[in-house]
Amino acid sequence: MLIALLAAHGQRLLYIPGRIVHHASATYRGDGKTDAKDARIIADQARMRTDLQPVRIATDVALGLRLLTSHRLDVIHDRVRAINRLRATMLEYFPALERAFDYSKNKAALVLLCHYATPESLRRIGVARLAAWLKARGCRNSSGVAKTAVDAAHEQTTALPALSIGSALVTKLAAAIIAIDEDLAGIDAEITERLAQHQSAANLLSMPGFGPVLAATFLAQIGGTLDAFENVDRLACVAGLAPVPRDSGRISGNLHRPRRFNRRLLRTCYLAALSSLKNSPASRAFYDRKRAEGKSHKQALIALARRRMNVIWAMLRDNTHYVEPTVNVPITT
């Protein structure tokens, strides 16, 4: 709110990292720390330094996308925690069923746990009736899920302690995970709708590997436009895709991964590069070439993401769609 208020009154804003102020304070006389001294140090740094980045206000669409994508990430973390609690609780009284399904991907297994969370109830209903019950609720592969669940119930013949309490907790957790999935579907729809309002959405979505969520995250993290970056090298540096030198004396060419960068932007570029390997021959060819040079999987993907950043920059700058280049594949006989 303060940034928006100052910008509305025509004030020029600069971003000064806290570590700069911390290290600069050691060069001033005296060991005391007061608000007046801190204000003077900050003012001196803003006046003397020429490498500070100006603070630019994100567009309304980009700000909305940032809020939505951040909220989506929080909900995903809630889902992971709920699934972990579900599995931990099932291990206490029904370990056979806990290891029978991947509850992060199998919705039918969650629907099943909402009503049949004990070995006795699964043995009583049987495969045929359970399959029909799951099918009536729109679950896929109802017969396979029913057979796996009933087999797990027959596999466990010993009633473990705290079965009633554990099954009640599992039922609540399964229902909560299903509700979270429905919430995520609504958030994704809202992100897609909001993304369509951005002028560069169609351009970025034409790039292999970018879906609505990754495209929205990318645009949100750069503020909606390229105005905050002097060139593509600066954008790559902010995204953590450009190595930084650590030269000293006779040592030169000593490149390392940067320590300070936008980790969410790096994750977005990394996942988009990984996804592009499925449907982009150019990305696959570049990745294979880097692997042939001895790079690891992660290093090759980082190099691919850096190369794709040049293309993204040109697309957003020139307002153009992605065109897949022709890849020359050697013919072997």
C-alpha cells in the first residue's frame, strides 16, 4: 500500500536489500544503533549507489495473477500435508490399504475412504458391490480399485488398536483432500480467466512447456512487463539462470550458481523447460546435445531454460508467437 501511495504521488522508489544496509552500517562511526542512524545510512546508500534497482508497480493483471498463484501454492502445500497425515494415520490401523494406492493421484481411493475406511467394512461389501458403488459416484477404474481395496482388507486379518478413532480421522482427511481438489480446480479456472486478460498471455502460451499456471506465474513474477529489466541477461540473472563469476587474482573463469535470485521464477522456467522436452524437437535436441557434452540432467535443463529465456524475451518484446525451428536430424544407415 505504501509503495502504491508513493508511486501515485510521483516519488521515485529504489530497492535497497537489508544486507547492504547491514554491511554499510559497519563503516559508520560508533557501535550504537538508532532509527535516526539507520535512516541516515539508507539515505546515503540511495544517494551514492548507482546499481540499485528502481521499484516498479506491477500491472493490475499481474498483481492479480501473483495473488492467485501464491494462494494456489499455499493450497497445494495444504494438500500435501493432508495426504501425509492421511497416510500416517492409516499406518496405525490399516497398513495394507495405506500401501495399496497413491492417494495423491487416485481420486477413487479417496472417495472409497469417505465411507469404507476399515478392513471389516470392505470385506463385508465385497468387490462387486464396491465397484458398483464407486462407479455410481463417477470414479474411474472402479473395478480395479474395488478389487485392490478388498484384497488389502483380506490381507489384514488382525484388528489393530485405535481402529475406530483412526478410521474416523481418515474419513475426515479424505473428505478434506477432495474438497481441496475442488478448490484447486476453481483456482485454476480463475487463473486461466485472469491470464486471458494479459496482452502477452497468448504469446507465452504458444511457447512449448507453458500452460496457464506456469505462464501466469512467470508473468506475475516479472511484474507483467519487461520494463523492470534492462536486457535479457538481467532477466536471466534475476531468474537464477545466469552463472556469476568468482574471480580473484590469477583465478578467472570461475563461474558459480548465484545465491540471490527469484526462486519461484527459476522453478517456473525449470518446469517449463522440462515439460517442453515432450513436444518440442528443438528443446529435445538442445537437451540431448548438452547431455552428450557431459552435463547432468539438471545442468542440461538449466542450460535449456537459459536458452529459452532469450526466445521468451524476444516474443514478449516483439509481441510474436513461438515458431518451432527446424531441427536437422542426422540420417544413419
